[in-house]
Amino acid sequence: MTIGTIISLEGLRRFFKDTIAYICLIEDSKIISHLRESDPKGLRAAYDKYGKALYGVILRIVKNPGLAEEILQDTFMKLWTKVDRYDPEKSVLFTWLMSIARNNALDAVRLKKYEHNQKTDSLDITVHDSEGNANGGASIDVSALANKLDEKYRVLLDMMYLQGYSQSEIAKELDIPLGTVKTRLRSAMSQLRDTLRSEKSLFIGSIIVLLLLLIIASL
Amino acid sequence: MTLADIRSSGLLELYALGQLDAHDQSEVRAALRRYPELVAELREIEIALYRYAESHGLTPEGDVVEKILRDYPKPPGRSADPSRESITTSENKTASSGRGLRGLLSGLFLAAIAGIGVYAWQQSELSEARASHQLELEECDTKTATAQAYAAQLESVFTDQYRPVDISATEAYASARIELLDDQASNQNYLRVIDLPELAEGETFQLWSITGDNAPVPMDLFDEKGNGLIAVGKVNATDAYAISIEPAGGSTSPNMDKLVGVFAMAG
């Protein structure tokens, strides 16, 4: 790893993004506090932080922008009305919201019998969505995260997390044993976590080097 | 399950992905209570997934956030717009700083009165909602019982024992659709109504039995419409049944101008 890499703008961008992500999670308690006091500022803050990520997943599941927006709205309505059911000890707020959004989206798919058509669509749709404006959405970030995952892990994670497939459905679709799905999933998560860890180390390194350079320059 | 078991099983990952059944979820929760160090690990997985989802985030085309902030169920006394509320709160704070103790106490008193009023109103709303819910439940029970009875009826008549005969509708009532289920073994038939013409005030449908050159024999009266089964009488060796529209109470001979159709039984 060269100093040039460490202090690159990309590295800094990632640093700030990663830091912001952590701050977001710390701020969950503030959002929840607002919501429990029936203060709509909590609703607005939750939407600003998690709206796009949730919409991305919902849209990939239902593949219909209008329906996806309805489900997104319903998800935040549930956050507003059922916030007392959220237990911060069990999960972070995003996990809870994601669970509501995915279940609503999957219910909608079952209800409207879209499932067959959707699941015969090409898996490439996910990639196109995140790279452009397919399905009427605008990508917020084509992060290096996905690109750093092995293809076989990325496909699996996309299917399960972003498109709502169950493990057995993935096994059937990819024609691999269920045990392989479980193993690959663990490896995918492990790789994802490693990527985030190395990003964090990289960012901290960037800051240290920047500080050193500033000190040297001031001497 | 030991700490190592949990770590090597992949259950934490599946838990964060929402892929566990209730049993495995409770296993993980128990493990999280038993081994607090797992919580940090779970959070790391959740953050990784959040980052992954965020990196695939999309912006809705519509004004979803405006709809959410407009449509969320508002508690009494709340402003719909958070930014406006923020301004209002700020103004109120500034204003209140200039008031004396009396003003503050008056304000608190009024707020308490308003609070009691709101509480009473909420209780009243709650009570009404409960009553309405109870009514809906009762209505639901009634509909369920009716549907179950109908299903049982359908189950009993859709057997080989019953011969279905479609109506030959007359030109005047060409859209009429009704089926006669002829019971081969008992003295009862059923009419399965699919579509029948509207009855005017004081009218009824009447079933007739027609045998040879004899005058039609009046049978059952009915005024039911829509999907449903109607038990009617049976005349052995009848050539045909007919349905006509008659004055309420029925007639002794059919009004041929209002003959809906005929079920040909011969053969």
C-alpha cells in the first residue's frame, strides 16, 4: 500500500462515508427518542438516513416504482405507529426497518403474483440498477463494496438481501446445494466485514499521514 | 451452544439477514444474552449489511417523504411539518421567556386542562373504535358462518348424485343464468343462481313443473339473487321445470310474458 493510495481522495471519501455510517447508527437512539415522543422530526431523520437504502431493496423485490414507493411509505408509517415494538437490544434500527420493508415487499409480490415473472428476470438487473437509473431510481453510490466481493458471493448476497430470495430459492435458482448456499453466505459476510475493516484501517491511516504531513509542513 | 458454535454456525449472519425461523432466532437471542461479546459482532454484521444496502440505494421518483410527513397519524396538537414545528417551538420559547410566573402557571393550568380534554377525547375515540371493532368481528363471524354453511351445501350437492341442468333462457331474459341440480335420490332439488333479472317491487320468482300437455304445476317461490343455492321441491318424471316472474305470493298459472326460462329434464 503506497502513501499515495493512503491519502487518496477516494480513501478520504470512504473514510468520511464510513464514519458517517457509524454516526448514523449512533444517532438511531436520537431518532427513536423523537419517535417515542411522537415528534415527526424522528420520522424525517429516519427517512433521510435510511429511505434510499430501503427503497433500493424494495424496488428490487417488487420491480415496480409506484408499488415500491407505497411500500416505502408504509414502512415509515409502521415505524411511526409501532416504534414501541422496536428493541435496540435486539438489532440496530436499520435491521428492524429492513425487516418490515422486505416482508411488506415480499407480501406484495405474493399478493400480486409477480413472483414468477420477477424471478425469471436476469440477475443483472441489480447491477444495472445500482449503476444507473433503471426502474426510475437514481443511484446514490456505486460503492466499491460490491465490487470487492467475489462474483459468486455478490450474486448470492444480492439475491438474498436485496431481492428477497430465501436460501432454498437461491439453491434452486443457482442449482447448488443448500449447504453451499449457507457456506457461501458466511464467506460473503466475512468478506464484506473484512472489506469494511480494511477501509476503516485505511482511513485512520490516511488521517495519521495527513496529520504528520501537516506537522512536517509547519516546521 | 457455545460461543465458538455460534460463531462457526453462521447463525449470526442469518439472524441479521432475517433468514432464521423462530426457533433459531430465540437461540441467537439467548446466545446474545449469554455472551455479550457477540453483540458487538452482530452490530458489525448489521453495519456491513447496512453499508451494502446503502451502496445499492435508490432515490424514489415520487415525493414519498412529503407524503409520509403529510399522512402520518398525528397526535393531537402536533404540527404536520417538522421544520415549521421547530420554528414554532423556537418562537414559543422566546416568547415564554418574557412571561412572568403567573403567565407560566396559567399556561401550565391551561395545558393541564387541554391535556385532560385530549385524554377524555382519546378515551372516547378508543371506546368507539373498540365498539366498532366488536361489531366488525360479529359481522365477520356471521359472514364466516354463512360462507361455511354455503361451502358445506356446495360440497354436498356437487356429487354424482346430482345432475346439473342449465336453464334455456327466453329472449326477454337472455342474460339469466341459473342451474338446476337434479337430485337423483331424494325429493329435493337445488337451484344454483348465477344471474337473474331484477325483480320489481311486489314481484317474486316462481318455479313450475311441466309434464306432457297438463297445465304447469306451481312450485316454490323465491326472490334470492346472486350466487347461492336454493332448495326447491322435486316432481318425479316431470318433463321440464320453468321459472317465471309472478306477483308476490305466487300465481296458479305462469305469466308467459315474464317467463325467464325452462329446464328441460327429459333425457
